[in-house]
Amino acid sequence: MKTLVVTREVEQSLVGSAIFSPRFQQVQIGKLAPALNSPEDAESIARCHFLDPGLPFEVNLVCAKSMRTRLNQHRFDVVESNSQSNPDRILPNHPTVGYVPPELVNFPTPLGLEKLANSCFAGDAVAKARLVAGRRESMEVDWSKVRRKVIVGESTFWERMEKEGTLYAEWIKELVTGASKVVASVIAPPVPALSTRFRLSPQSQSDFNLRFADMMAQWRKVGQAPGALYSLHIHPSAIRNAPTLKEAIQLFDHSVSVDDTRFWGVHIHFFDISVLSRVSASAREAGREVVSEVSKIARRKGLFTWVSNAGIPGEVLLDEGAAFASYPPNGNPRRVYPSFDSSTPEGNEPLSDEERESRSEFRYGKIINGPWKLTLLDYQDLRSRNWTVQDNGKTPREVPRALRDGPYKRFRVEFAKINNVACLERLNEEREHELTINGNARPGRDMVKRSEDGPTCAWA
């Protein structure tokens, strides 16, 4: 399956188009694309009337049904029924990548497992498969009382999923049903993440990718099914483990070489890319090298590379040969669901939804201060700047008075996220000009270098 058409190469940066489905056959590459991880994200995107109709989206399939419901319930008086931005048409008119945030099935927390359990019938069974014997058989699980010690490790969980093949198949079937709600053209399957804590993770990741691709091929014989992306999902523990990364990349190469009709592209996801932004330069260099090497393999096979939830650093990864890099509209790429990490030591739990909403940095989100400085502001920063941001040329730079001290959800939906999407759309326009007119092989590095945000600038 040849899904990548390259018309020009500027060193590793690519100019051309990608095929997502028979309907979307000339999707321009070299783009940052919105990642819709919640119904709120979808509502914000529906308000972004400036978006290119051909811009692809990435959609969290765990909340696909609620996302569709939110859009169906929402109507704008200013949007005409034939507009591309009509809530009923925003998803069908954009090529869409469906995925499951990897932290839901790799190193999950009780809060994340609760989200998975509530997503669908099979999702509940998959979430319970994460519990030790005895707890798993419970009809009802109070996830708020589940602690880390009763959650089984990666090896045990994925061995269960392999042995209980029907459970994985049923879950995939329900995810595909959810994908139809958001009209997903291709899906990146849930797979084991590469990790030093799961020795067999490279082989297991490859096996589940092939199982998913075979399922999609069988379903297409009897009806329609989305195309399959190869999921290359990487936990922070593996990013500097060269043998693990090398084995995983070799298995990807082999998988797309044996049968070039199985996959439409490759989906790279770094768990919480902000971790790479904060740690050593060698970790970021390893991340860039992964994208570069995988993109070269995909390019030779005629497949496109999608880097998931990368945020502004995604611009640098486009320089490495990726066709697309997605970003969250909240402007701050991090794990979609709460997780255990260095900030949540043993015995402590990550913040609940209620606790997160009690903190201003979560309530109001981050605001990108224009496409030129690329500073990430918080609510108090914006207040001190007289409620204005740098002009992005697409949306008002001043926060409307009704949103300044009003409900924080309205602030996020009606100003912050729309402003952020507009800023990154300007980066898309700048990138295209730099590549096609100026011949700049690394426009992403130059854009990120001018950022006044330390973790972002570190990627330059």
C-alpha cells in the first residue's frame, strides 16, 4: 500500500501528499495537526473556522462516542449549514487518525483504567485484566480505591491479552465502531510500549501490530474497515536504550517489507514528550534519531509517518522526515490521562480530575503567546499582560471581557485552544513557505529556536 507521494525532498524534510482513504487521496504533508483528546477539544476545533479543510486530525478513540455526541449537541448561530466548520461536518470533512493514548494500557493508573472501563463493554474487561487475580473477577470495581500494588505489570498484562485473543479482538471491534463515530480513516492500534521494564516489548509490540493489521484485512473482505497504522509507542525508560529501540525498528522494517499491503503508515508516540523536553539533550537526540530512522524506512516503502501528541517540538520532528506531527489544542503536550511518574512516588496517587480542576494551570490550560515567540503562558501571565497575546493573524489577540473572570471551561474552549490552534496553523504556513520558496531544509528547528519557552527551545 503506497500512501506517501513525495514531490520534493529538502534534505530530510518532505513535500508532497499522503493517502488516508479512497476519499482522502491528496492530503498535504509536512503539517502540524490537532490531536482531539476530549469532547472539549472537538468543540474548540469546530470553532476554528480558519482551518484548512484538508488538515488531518488525530482522535482519541476512548472518547469518540462522547466527542460525536458533544458535536451533535452543539450548534453555532454564526455557522451556516453548508460550512466546512459546521459541527456535523467538521469530522467527516477531515482525514482522521484514530488512536488509544498508550498510557491507558501501558503503566496505567486507577484513574486511567476507570476511563478505559467506562469507554465500552470490552474496555471494562481490558481494564480489569490489569488487576491481580481475585480483584479481576469483581463485577463492579471502585477504581478510586484501587492502588498501584494490585495492578499487574506489563509482561503479565500483555501475556493475558495474547492468551485471551478474543478479548483483544472484541475490544478492537468496539474501537472500530467508535472510530466510525469520528469517521476515522486509519487507526493506530493499542500495543505494548517499548520499555526496559518489559524485556520482550519489541517482539510483543510487533506481534500485536500484525494481529491488528490481519484483523483489518479480514474485515475489509466483508465490508469497510479503517486502514492500519503500525504503532511504535515508546515509554521514557526505553528512549536511551539503544538495543530495545534497534530491535523495535528492525521488526517494523521487517513487518512492512514482508507484506507492503498491511499498513498505511507508522504511528510514533513518545509517552509524555514533555519528559524528553526536560531531561538531557541525549534523550531528545535519541527521539529525533528514532523519527529519522523510522521515517526513512517508511519513505522507502511508500508509507507516511505520523508523530503523535508532539506539540510545538513536532516541528523539529517534521524536519527529520515525518509527514505529520500532532499537537493538543491546550498547547502543552503531556499524557492525556494521569500517570505514575517521578512526581508521584510510591504510595501517592496522581491528581484526580477534581484536583486537577482546582489548580489554575489545569483549569485554564496554557496559552501560546503568538507564532513568533511561542511562549506558553498561564492564566495569571495573561492577566498581567492586560489580557492580550501576540497577534497570530487569524483570531482576536484580546481575551473577551466575558471570558476573563467567567467559567474557565468557556475560557479554554472559546479563547485559549482556538488561539493555540491558530498559532500552530501559522507555523504550518511558515513551514510551507520556507521549504518551497526559500529551500530551508530545517524550518522547524529555526521556528523552535526562537521560542522563549525553555523546554520547547531545547529541541532546536
